[in-house]
Amino acid sequence: MHIHELSKMAGVNAETIRSYRMQGYLHPAKEDNGYYTYSINDLVSLLWIRKLRGNFTSMDRIHEFFTLNDEENMLELLEQERIRLDRQISEIQSARRFIDLETRHIEESRKHRNAGVGVMQSIDEKVDFYEFETNPILLQSLYNMMTPTLFIEKDILNGPLEDRIVPIRAGVGTYRYVLNEHKINELDEQAVIVPNGLNVTQVIILSDLTEINVLDLAPMMTYAKVNHLTFLSDTTGYLMRIQLIDEQPYFHFRIRACFETNSLVDPTVLQSF
């Protein structure tokens, strides 16, 4: 059979078949006119490769399968593939948990933005880092489980609501259960801990992550003053999204600060880890 017939029978495009031929996995007969005639041997070889590729086996690994000496070596390679897939499954499950938590954060943030201000129960103690150079190895290992955060001192939140510019800091943060999952118990002294508990929260939009006008914090601060609440922590934050307007980034953050600590946890989040 010619290549187009083999392609139709195996469901593999012609360019891929040519590639396999050039790599030595298929051995068609070359006709006088330069065309290749493929046999049932080539079809079987092609189907075996397709089965392996369809189960996420790399071409390098497939080459090893073709050069094995006995079934014992085959079993060893299959075990290595199983271990690799188990690792990928774990990574995919972790990514799925991230998507679920991110979805929850976005839904909550949208609700709080629409209301102007809200009270929320955090899911765990928050650990934020604002000195990136202090523990780069830790940060690099956890970036996919962290979110950009914003630090505003609790003294500002508990102070007068007035028209003045105050400094803020941007960093990254994660939850205590994430650190526990990665067996990270010792934290850099620069880490900022936001306790688990009830928080006042609002959404802010910033183009400058180094300063803010206190008036932009009016929803949180007014709510606290009207309800006679004292902020016990500095803010942490969750980056909802970054919006580009005329090539200028605008950062949409939901910030929160704790006013009452507790030990409540959310089983729908924590027990999934």
C-alpha cells in the first residue's frame, strides 16, 4: 500500500509516517519511481507506535521499546512510565485544586466588589512575603500556589479616613495548609502572618503598587468604624486580574484585614489537600 492508504487505515498523517520511516521504525520497499510501498508489517508497527503515543509515551521512550532485549526490560520501562504518569496525575490534581480555589476567589471577589465592602471568613492562616530576596528558593518552589498580595499597615486602616497618600507593598502569599503540604515549617522572619478569622474586605483597582490614597480604602475603614471594629492585622490580598488599558496595566485586587480571629476551616478546601 502507498502512504496515503496507510495514512487512512492507521489515522496517522503522511508527514508523521515519513518521519517514522526516516527514524527507522517503518521499513517500506522503495519502488523504482521513488515511491514507497508499505506492508502489513509497517501497519502493525505504526499501530503500536500510535497506541504508545496515544498513552502519552514520548518518542524517546518509544525508541527504547523498539530496542529492548526481553520482556523483563519491557516491564521495567512500563513501570517507569507508570511512575511518570502518576506524577503527572498528581500535578494535574494540584492544578485542578488551584482552578477550583481560583474560581471561588473570583466569585467571592465579584460579590464583594458589587457590594462595595463585605465580611468574609478566611479559609486558613495566610503567610505573605514582601522581601523576595530573603528566601528565593522557597518562593520559586511555591509560585504556582501563591497569589500576589498587598500590604497596608493596620495602623492606617485603624486611623483617620482622610485625603492622603500612604505607601503600600506588593508581595506574594499562600496559605498555611499549602506550606504544611510541602513540609515547610520554618519561615523567614520577614514573613507577614494574617491570622485565620473574620475579615473586612473590598476590591481596589491600582495602576501603582507602591502607594494608595487612604480615601480609596473608605469602604473597609467606614464599615469598621460604623461597626466599632478594630483591625488586628495588616492587609493581605488576592489578585483578581490585570487589565491592560492603553498599554497601562491596572491591577484588580481584593484586599482584606482580620478583625476577629478564630480556628474555623473550610473542609471543602482544606480536606481536598
